[in-house]
Amino acid sequence: MTSKLDSRLIASMPDAQGRFGDYGGKFVSETLMHALAELDDVYRMLSKDPDFQREFDHDLAHYVGRPSPLYEARRWSDMIGGARIYLKREDLNHTGAHKINNTVGQALLAKHMGKPRVIAETGAGQHGVATATIAARLGLECHVFMGAEDVQRQSLNVYRMKLLGATVVPVTSGSSTLKDAMNEAMRDWVTNVDNTFYIIGSVAGPHPYPMIVRDFQCVMGREARAQSLAQTGRLPDALVACVGGGSNAIGLFHPFLQDDAVEIYGVEAGGHGIGTGRHAAPLSAGSPGVLHGNRTYLMQDEDGQITETHSVSAGLDYPGVGPEHSWLKDTGRVTYVSADDTEALAAFHRVTRTEGIMPALETAHALAYAEKLAASMTPEQTIVVNLSGRGDKDILTVAKIDGIEL
Amino acid sequence: MSRIAQRFADLSAAGRKALITYVVAGDPTPGLTVPLLHALVDAGADVIEVGVPFSDPMSEGPVIQRGHERALKNRVRLRDVLSMVSEFREKDPDTPLLLMGYANPVEHMGYPAFADAAVKAGVDGLLTVDVPPEEVERVNRELKRVGMDNIFLIAPTTPEARLHLITDQASGFIYYVSLKGVTGAGNLDIDDVSDHVSRIRLCTELPVCVGFGIKDAASAAAVARVADGVVVGSALVSLVADVIAGGGEPAEAMAAAASLLGEIRSGIDARSVTDAL
């Protein structure tokens, strides 16, 4: 049973310092403190400005293609034989994932702040593609930082970004994955802070990013809540979403946090299995610390060094997690679990074959847990899963794992 | 009076400017660190900054990033760094020494445990790059308890309104970051540095030292004209690493570092003489 949260407490997070209880904050070099304060001021002003909201809503409707459907996965639910599962179809958005909701919003902020250049970090490449896309549309210069290892395993998305006019910068420092891409993006920002807007792709990073990204992504949860009421006459019994940095999860969860009857599950990447230590599940098996501008649960060793993560999905291969998730874990409102590589791949195949919907490998982690959860529930109950992205980008990875040469 | 404050007071009385050197503990080899620190002091360093290796050194340029990576590969951790400081203190009880690094290793050890262990080892101050005054309360409480200084960065982007927020929490000295960017980057604009240093002096009596982008005697001398001290980091780190990577002996690396530092020292001191005339 999950614990209840007072609605005023939920609405008060983060506080003026950007903290969610003990988590969050602004742990960055002094050079960036002014830029963060400026962003906070501009965002607080624009978020109350009806013209800005109208512009954002207009772009979400006509450029992204919102609202995304809430789709009942009948064959898959029948096969499992438990609760009915509904998929929030973020894979149908322009560029194929939920990431675009946030980049559209942050790019509008960049435009209002008069910044001609945007930068982004990316893991699976979805956020990089979404940023390159909106940069092309607004005529902004765009540099995307990507771990050299991810450049290899996500070559299709790398080429997509290049076609869109972005410069993709492979990062070879550290473990050459998402965390190192974020380090490098921070270094670029500290150097070019005058003319550059850093479009962070998840609810991680220093305040105000976890708040801004959450607010832009909450459109998913608001829609899903209204769609559930319209389609089933009531709220879902449970929500499930995968958690890397955690933006698709917080965007779905947040509008439901005060609905006490709705159980909420965040699914981390179990990699080779939590017991092996080779995973990317800081909430399930990490401890609090400071990385990338905020205090949150981390994968770290006994000396406070950040450890390498392992996941079949590049988008979940991150040693930290958004600070609001850390808070939600400690309060008990959200239950964090994990699905390992094998479980995620199995769910990927099952949903593809029963529904004709090919999910991203990140999303497949949420689907894997949803199967277990649904099986423990009754057909009168419903689950909403965030189908956060489509799986085209992962076809080569899946083929390789299945031993197929394309 | 702390060792850091004492050293700046002595330098000020002698009309000299401080030379502060930065190396990463355990880079390029753990055995080289303590002898290198002594060599730097012999070559004219007034204050020693020791970098604590971290897996994600967000504010460092490529040169010092590689230094952190080499040190971690050598399995040098915060506890090892403190042991190195203890060893350094056996022969050098006077030179002020501060640790420079990132929040997480210190936070993971626990601020009270860190403060006790660091002061016992002979550490005089801490500079945590990713802990601005807004986040410093937990660490400062412990540093004050054991009498360690907390050194803060001020950047070219720091607005007027933040200066007091920083100087109110700071002790030891102020570290002015001479440019927007990472360590080891770009070229200095001395007039710009001078303006900012003057602005900081209106807020604090603490010495103001300047780092980032100081590579040689000329740039060090120019900065020493407007500040109380200069910090040399990337130039030393790359020099030592290059000698060792090229198959050189530790003694050669130390000699090369001492030679560079000697030139920088002369540049700074020549400046003092010129100004005195």
C-alpha cells in the first residue's frame, strides 16, 4: 500500500531553492549560478503568462500532434489475463517519443531569452533528435553531446540529427555514455553561457530544470487522467512508466499524485540483474549523493565515485535519477521496481506481436513490469502504461541480440 | 590564525604575491604526488592545492579531466588523498594546503567525518567546485567546527548582488575564475580580470587570487599585477603527465615542473620589483 501525500505538499515542490525535501538544489560551478537564476526568473514569469501557454499549447497540438491517444491494448491484456492495460501513445508524437514535449517548451524559453544557440545531451538519441528538430524549426544553432559508445549503438539517430542540421559531438571521456555527455554539455554551457541555452532532456540537472521539464511533460498525465475518465468512467488503478532520468514517468505520475487510490510504479533498468551490480537502478539499489547539479539517488561506490551503469537501453543507462523521484521514493507515494534486460526484450517482442506496436527498449522495461502487475490484478481493474517512445531506433540492437545480421 | 591566513599576511608584509599550484592527487602515479608537492614548494609555491579525483569532474578542461581519470585508474580515493597530505605534513609543517574537488566524495564520507580526518591530516581548506553558497550550510558547519577554511569561486558571470552572499561564507582567500569556461581554457583579458578583482575587493578584506588560463611567466606576471595571487594548474598537470607518458623518470617530471614554476615565480616577483620602483 502506498502512502498518501497532501496536495499542498505536492504543489509546494520544489521550494524556492529547488529542493524536493532533501533532494534537488543547485550544485554547480559559480559560473552557471547566474544563468540558472535568470532561467528560473524567466520561467516563473512565462509560466504564468497566458500568451506563452497559448503558444506552447498551439505547438503541442499542431507540431507535436497532441493529444496522444490512450489506447486499450486488448490482445496483450487478454494474453496476460489480468487487469486491462491502456497505453499512453507518446510514440505517436512527432519524432516518436515524449521527449519532444519538453524540447518544444524549452526552445520557446530560449527564443524568449534571445539565445541563438542550443545544446543538449542525449543517450538513446531521442532527446537529441527532438532538440535538433525544434532547433531546425526555429533556426537555432544546435550542438548535441553524445557518448561515443552511444554514437555507435544509436547510429540511426545520429544520422537523423545530422540531417536536421545539428552537430553531433561524440564524448570519449569517462565511460563514454549519457553521464559523460551531460558533463560535456555542462562544460560547453559554462564556456558559452552568454549565447547558449542548455536544453536538458530529463528531470535531472540543477534547479530549475527538474521543475521546468516536469511542468512541460505533465501534459501527458493531464491528458491520460481526462482520457481515463472519459473512456472508462474512472481513474486507473495503477500507473507504470520506465525511469532513467525520469521525465516520462514524472510527466505521467505528477497529475495523479493526489489521487490516493491510484498506485504508481516507476520501473528502472535492471540490466544484467540487480544482484549482479551491473544495472542502472539507483532508486532500487543506490544511495543519495550529488551529481550533475542535484542531490539524488546515485549509483556510486564506497568512495563516492559514480559507477558505470549497464542497460540494454541507452536511454536508461544513467547513474542518477531526477530528484523528485528520490523524494517520491522516500515518501512512499511511488513504488520503484526494476526490469532486467531479458524481461524488457521479452516484453518488447510480446507487445510488438500482439498489438502491432513496436516500443522503444526503454519503454519495454515499463511493459515488462506492467505484465507482472496486470497478472496480479482483476479484469475489472485498469493500468495506464506510458508508451514513451517507438522502437524503430532499436531494431539494430534487437537484431544483434537475437543473432540476426541485417 | 589559519595557516592560509598566516601565509597571505606574511606575503603581504613582504610585498609579495602568492603562487598557488594545483595538481591532482595520484596523477600520473600515486608515488609521485608527495615528492612533487615538496618540489613545487621548493620551486616557489606558497600555497598547495591538491585535486581530489572524481569520476565526473564537470568543471575541468581536457587536461585536468585526464588527470582525474589517471588518478582513479590508480585507485586513488579521498582517503588516499588524506594519507598523502599526512605524509606531506611530516616534512612540511608550514605550507598551507587545500583540497579542491567535487561534492560527492566528501558528502559520501560524511561531512563531520571528512572534517575530522582532513584536519588531522593537515588540510587547511576546502574548495568544492559544485557547492555554491546556497548549498554550503552542511559542509561549512563542519569546516568551522574544526577551523578549516572554505574557499569559494567567484566567476565573471557573478552579479553584484551575489558577491556578498559568497564573501560572507568564504574564508582563507577568494578564488576568482578568470574566464567563462573550464580549467585550462582560453586566453586572459587582464583588464577584465582587473575590473572584477576591484569589484570583489569592495566586498571583502580576503586576498583575491586568480586562476584558469594562467600558463606561463608572462600571464602569471600580468595577473599578479592586479591580484593577490595566481593559480597554476593545467600547465603543470600536462607537463608532468607528458614527461611520464614519454617514458621520463619521476625525477625528470619533477625537474620540469620545478623549472616551469621557477619561471612563473620569477615573473611574479619581477612584477613586484617593478611595481616597487
